[in-house]
Amino acid sequence: MKTKNRKSGFTLVELMVVAAIIAILAAIVIPLLANNRERAIATEGQNICNTVATAAKVYYADKGTWPAFADLPAVVKSEVNNAKYFSDNPTIAGTYDAYTITATAAANAGGLATKTLTLNNSGTWGGTMVGTASGQVDLQ
């Protein structure tokens, strides 16, 4: 009886094809993930600005004066200070009728570090973060 000496495994060509497919998929997925990270960071900034704006309006309704960030309740300051990608002290400028709240991205925000996000009394977003970082972070 004859027995065939048959080897099992992958050929070099098969391995190269698999490596090429993985490289193509990585080239597509990695930029998308980076863009999503930037959008998530910008969303955290939006949440901070919205939280501070709401708290400032409540403070104004209660006290009759427009607050600085330091005047806001501890729970609001704690929420803002727990932000991962933004500095601890957003600024509140202006008055109830014409205010601007500015949040600045921290150093760990990657390509968005030190960029700002602003929210004004008419609900318009601005700052150096809007439309930046390869044009994908668009909060308008």
C-alpha cells in the first residue's frame, strides 16, 4: 500500500493574502476610529458647556446675579472636574442676556488639546474646536 506524504498547513501565498486583507481593513478602520475619538471629546465639551449654562441660569433665577464658575453649586463643579478631556475651570463671561461659556480641551485630548469650545446665549457653538481636526468635528 502506498501512503502519500501529505503536509498540511498554509502556503506562503495564502499567508500573504491574509496579511494584505488585514492591512487594507486596518487602513480603513483606524482613521474612522480616530475621527470618532475626536467627536467623543467634542461631545464631552458640549456636555460641560450645557451643564454650566443650565446651572448658571438656575443660579441667576435664584440669586438675581450672573455667576462666575466658582459661584456654581459643588455638584456642578464636581461634574465638570470629572471630565476626562477638558480643563477643570470653564469660563462664564457676560450676562444672562449675552453670555459665552468656554471650555478648553486638556493636554490628553490629542489633536484637540488646548482647543476651545464655546456656547453663547443664542445656543450657537463656536471656538477653535468647531470644524477642526481634519474637518470632521462639526458641532453646528
